[in-house]
Amino acid sequence: MKEKLTIIKVGGKLLEDDEHIEKLAEYVARLDGSTLVVHGGGAKASEISQRLGFEPKMVDGRRITDAAALNVATMVYAGLYNKKIVGIFQKHNVRTLGMSGADLNSIRARRRTVKSIDYGYVGDIEAVNKRAVKMILKLGVTPVFCAITHDNEGQLLNTNADTISTQLATALAEDYDIRLLFCMDKAGVMLDPDDDQTLIHAMNYAEYKRLKMDEVITLGMIPKLDNAFYALINGVSEVWITGLTELTEAREMTGTRIFE
């Protein structure tokens, strides 16, 4: 029987309030089995970029990362937010190691090929060092990965945190019974993002395609759901898109369960 591994991707907006991180830490401390956390921080990176005098650039919900934006992303993701999470997790007796994909060569990526859009220093994942990640998990440590990878040639790369969590999950699925949770500031996938009563409790791929075609699902939710379905068809046992309150306060899992 495989050991349980819960992989939680937490959205950057949730990290702006320390109370949210406290709730997440309390939840992780209660979980059975191993845990791995992945986080972004795009909202804070955008805020700091504006304070430094340059506007963040987005195309279809994806960030354009020039050299200056990469510096900000590295500072925010690998520095400010990563260490804040580690500090609060330690407070709750969760043995934690803050990481980027460069640490232990754990996540190697390549700079995205320029086609119609040049995304800059954005990385597409090529390999997960499963052995290194398993070694950390076997020590009873919770790795906390930020959204920075590397190309093994000295170049850091900004990489979508949903993709990182998905690639980690699929790489480890052979060895663990994985529940993958995409945790954000909404209760799950909504027909109307401004109306909590429109929560979709379960979604299969056919419904996702229909809602995307009807432009009900747009922008940043598209890569999130693409990753969710990719994880499900590549060995991950259970995938949810949920909110922090739904994750930490409900007796049972709530949100949007992804199924084939």
C-alpha cells in the first residue's frame, strides 16, 4: 500500500495575510502521511514591480518575465513568501524546508521557446529529481517549493506554480497515493466568479471544454484546470480546486472535485 502524500498548491493572494498561512500550517500539522507545498506570489510581485516603476505584463493570464521581473519574482517567491511560510510552519511544529527548483537540482526547466509570444525568462519543466524530493519526504520534512526553477546552466526561471505542483505530483505518483489540492481565494471553480452560489462541485473534462468554449472559464483558470486534468490522467489519485476556508475548516473536502 502506497504512503499518502498531500500536495497543496497555495495561491499568492492567500499569502498576503499571515493569518491565512497560520490556517494552512494548522491544517498541514493535522494531516496524515507526507505533505508538500507549492506557492506562487504573483500579486505581490506585481505590486513590488509597480512600486519600482515598471508595470507587470500579462498575456492570457500568463506573466511575461523580463530580466527585471525575474529579479522581483525571485525576491518575492524564493525570499519573502517562501521564508515566511517556513517560519510560520515551524511555529506549528511542521518540519519544513523552503526550496526552489534549483535546490538539489530538484526541478530542471528550459526557457520557453518563442513562438507568437516571447514570455522571457519563463521555464517549462523538463525533469523532476524524484530521488531528491523523496529523500526529503522520507526525513519527515515538508518541502515548500516556490515558483522558481532553473536550467542547470545557471539561469533561474519563473515557472507557473500550478505546473510545478502538477509535475511534482505526476513524478511522485508511482511511489505515493497523491491528493493534489489547488488552494485559492475562491471556494472552487465558479460559473460566476463573483457569486459563491455558482460553485461547480465536480467537473469532468467534457464539461471543462464546454465551459471554456463558452468563455465561462477564462484567463488564469485555464492553465489551472489544464494542470488539474493532466495530473488526473497521469497517476494522481485525487484532484481538487478549493478555497482556504473550505480546505481548513470543513470536516470533509469541499470545492470542485476534478474527475475524468
